[in-house]
Amino acid sequence: MRNEVRKAVMDALAPLLSRAGTDKAALPYIAIEVPEDKFGDFSTNVAMVCTKFLKIPPRKIAEELLPTLKENQLFSAVSIAGPGFINFSVKPERWIEDFRSIPDDNSEYGSLPPVLGEKVLIEFVSANPTGPLHIGHGRGAAVGDSLARLLKKAGYDATTEYYTNDTGLQMENLGRSTLVRYRQLMGMDATLPENCYQGEYIKDIAREIVDRDGNRYMDMPETEALPFFTTYTAGNILEDIKKDLAHFRIGFDTWASEKFFHESGAVEQTIQKLREQGSIYEKDGALWLKTQYLAGDEKDRVVKRANGITTYLAADIAYHDDKYRRGFTRIIDIWGADHHGYVARMKAAAKALGQNPDSLQPMLIQIVSLKKGGEVVAMSTRSGKFTTLKEVVDDVGVDAARFTFLTRSHEAQLEFDLDLTKQQSSENPVYYVQYAYARISNIFKTAQARGVEPFPENPAWHRLTVDDEIKIMKRALFFPALVEDAAKGLAPHQTTHYLVELAGLFHKYYNVNRVVTDDLELTGARLAMVARLRTVIKNGLELLGVVAPETM
RNA sequence: GCGCCCGUAGUUCAGUUGGAUAGAACGCCAGAUUGCGGUUCUGGAGGUCAGGGGUUCGAAUCCCUUCGGGCGCACCA
């Protein structure tokens, strides 16, 4: 529908453009919006936006467009208002005509035609296998997964990936942590170094090794035992991470490993390539990437240390090179907000690799603060004192957790209220939306119990005259536009707001209107309507990875 | 000290690449509700968009500045 309005506007604008001798490629973005009710169904700022361009006052442009727009059969009314807005009312029969094309069988709806020439990679979570996922990872997971669903729905070729940092100094620290705990369990007087991982889960893993292999590693020198402990611990933790993610309904299309890029020689090759090409130079025995020159970074960054060991950044450059080689044209990296200093570095890397830096889109997820019993729960990472994703999900459930993570823009800090999220009442948006779905499902059960034909061949659409019915149909029909907007804006949280609004319209309607009545014709029409509403709610929840329940 | 992000109703947050009288939920106040299924609905109060300056037809949105909060400033990852 919105696209039809856009086309009508563009068509009307065409003569003015050719008269001015300009083509529409140079045109600024023209908004087709859904305004407040009183202004009609759609509005556009086209006249204001084109003022500078055409050197004509906004109201004058609007007046020139008006006759053409009024001829369009889509509209029942077109008017100029305020500084130069053009407001449209769409003919009621056109709304119904469009609305009836929504499937009434809960099937696919809202998918947009394929976007050609774009291949998107979304990398997210990518937590180091040094400990369990915490609540912040959960937010990143929910955002990344929902974004992937959204982009796919919007017609993009999108792939999800998890990058494991399974090598390097932190991995050694991890292995040493387990080794020390192991020795302690074997009765040895060993103390855990500062830079080691203090969490209880390390002890559990050490205990597993004791049960498995007994004292086998006690006599070994550390250099010999360490690799085993590192590999075992990381593998063990990664399995737990995968389990937690699976339970949170997060799946990845592909898994990438830092170790692989080192072992395959890709890291060295990439460094070599960039060095020959002039983006890397040598200073103080180390190799530096010109991040300052390439992307305005504060300073240049080391990719290979003086001791010959490559840095994390080096591997990440090789990894991103690999992403581009695999044919991705857009690379979305979802990171914690504490990585913002890393953005310039990777933009520089993209540029050095010969790519457009704009094709790399890091999304920084702001922190989550946990609130319990009205108080904010303190969290610190390394010390092992943090709330795990698993704890939260076990407490509030997968649906509520996912939905809550997606109620806020990813770039706003989020307060996660455990008590509220756990509550199964209308105060909790996720239940409010799910309840709307369950209610509709129940209406059909009622209809069935009363022997009413739930899907009449030709619903009497003209019987749907209640104000709220029209509102519901219009809002439901906005769904494809929502998919388009949210995908374009990388803003999956818009889906939750939309669903809450849609559910609100329905609850209000339900409260004053009965669907199943003795009036069979009206009943048939209303059933046809709520069936289509159900489709939209289900497909919306699907974008969030939240279940649409038949019963609560 | 330098850099990045943020500051919107009592609270948590939206605000569609600058648009019409800044919205929602929760909370609060007042009411409705024997009905398909409970966890329902209606109305109301509530704002210096942190403060100040600028850009223009028009600013919560863009620029400068002050204040307040978060984060980052490694040859760690």
C-alpha cells in the first residue's frame, strides 16, 4: 500500500522534475508516513523536501501536485496542510481489498521480494570460550538473531556466524586456570594467579578431568600439560555456550575459528599482502597498521609484536578478509559497547583490504543492567561474579527474555527488570502480545464448538464497519512496511513496539465487540478479519523468535 | 587528560535518514466490566526533550559549549 502511495507521488512529481531539468536520482529522501489519524492514512513531506531543489515554495509545489494526485483512484481525498504536507485518505474498499489478501491460515505474510546484489553476513555473540554467556551476550544474541530473521524476511540473503577466539594469551590463562584448580584438587598447594579466571565453573571442569584421568598430569611439566588443559577447557565451555544458545533458540549458519586463520597461514598472508601494498610498516621491531591514516584512529595499531607473535587484530583482519572473499557485500559485526574503540581499527582494515569502509557496519550493543527486587544487581566480568544468560532464561523464560531484549534500541542502555519480566500479566508486553494471539485462537475454538463455519468462502467484508475494525486492518497492513523500515534501519526493536500496538488495538476491540454471535454473516466477516490479524501477529513474533501460543 | 556513546513524563523507554499540538507502557487518580478465556477496558493528571547558544521556512533530531552519567584509551582478546 505504502509503495503505491510512493509511486503516485513520484509520478505526480515527474513533470516538475523534467521541467526543472533534473532527474530523480539526485532527489533527497522523500518520506511517506503514517501520520496521526486526523490527517488521514498517509502523508508526505515531498513538497518541503523538494523546495530547495526546485526553488519553489513548498505550498506551491503541493498545489501543483494536487490535481494529478486527486485523479488517482487509490485515494478518496488528498489535501494540503500545515507548511506543505500532502495528506492522503485511501478509499475504504481499497483497504479491505488489500487486507483480504493477507493469508487467513497463519502462513507466510510480509516477506519482501529478494534484494539482488547484496549478501549480508551478521556476526554476533562471538564470546570467547573462557566462561559462560552472561546477560549482555544474551542481548547481543537476541538482537543478532532477530536482525537476521528480519533481513531474511526483507528479502536479503543473510547469513549468521559465530567467531570463536580459541587461541592466544587469554586461552593460555584459561588453561592455566584449570591446571591450577586441578592441582589443588590433587592436594597440591597452588595459588591461582591474578590474571586467571576465578569462576566456579573452572573448578567443575578441573573436577571432570580428575574423574577422567586421575593424577596423570601431576608429573608433567607445565609446558606439556598446558595445551591439553587449554583445549579441554575451551572445548568444554564452548559446548556449554552452544547449549545455552540452542536453548535460547539461537542458531548459527556457520562457525569461524581464530585458530584456523592462524594455522592455515591466512594471518601471515594477509599481513604480507597489506605490507606489500603499503598499509603496514615496521617500527620498533613490530608491524603496525596505518589505522590513523586509513580511518582517523587515535594511533596506529600493532598487528605483529616484536616477539614475532601476531595480535588479535591481525587475526581479525584476516577473518574479515575472508568474509569479503566469501562474497559478502555487507558485513554486520555486533559487538559490546565496550568495543567502540575497535570500530576505527576495523574500518581501517576494511579500507586497507580494498573494501568500502561503509560495507562494514559494526553495531554496538549497549550494556544491560539487571534489576531485581527494585535494586540494580552489580556485575563484574573477570572476577566471575556475573549473572549468566542461563540463570536469567531459567528464571523468566525464553520468550520473555528475548522480547525484553528487543524492546529497546540496541544503542540505548537497557534495564532488565527480572520481577517484571517474570510476571505473566498485561504489564509485561510479551504476555500482552502473546495473549492477543491466544485469544484469537480461542475465538476459533468457540466458533467451532458452536458449529460455525470458521472460514466462510465469501466473507461479508462490507459488514466490518466498526471503527476499531478499520484501525486493525490498516495497522495489520502496515506489517510489510514495518519489515522494510526495521530491516533498513537495522532496528529489530521496532517489531516489538508494533506488536504491542497491534495487540492493544485488538484487546480494545475484543473488549467491546463479540466476534461469534447469532448473526452468521457478521460472524463470518469478523472471523475472517481476526484470522488475518492472527497471521500478522504470528509472523511478527516469528521475527523476534518468540512463540505464538494457542493457549496461555 | 584525550576520544566515543548517552541525557525525553514519577519509572522504563519510543520518536520513521530535520516536519504538523513530543508518544507508549508501567505507576498514580477516577470510572466501567454477570459476556469468546483468566492476565480486560475507558478517561485523566503528568514535559524547560539536562542548561545555554547557533544553523533554517521548521530542531528532541544537525553544529558549538557547559553540566551530569557510561565506556574506551595495550606489542590483551
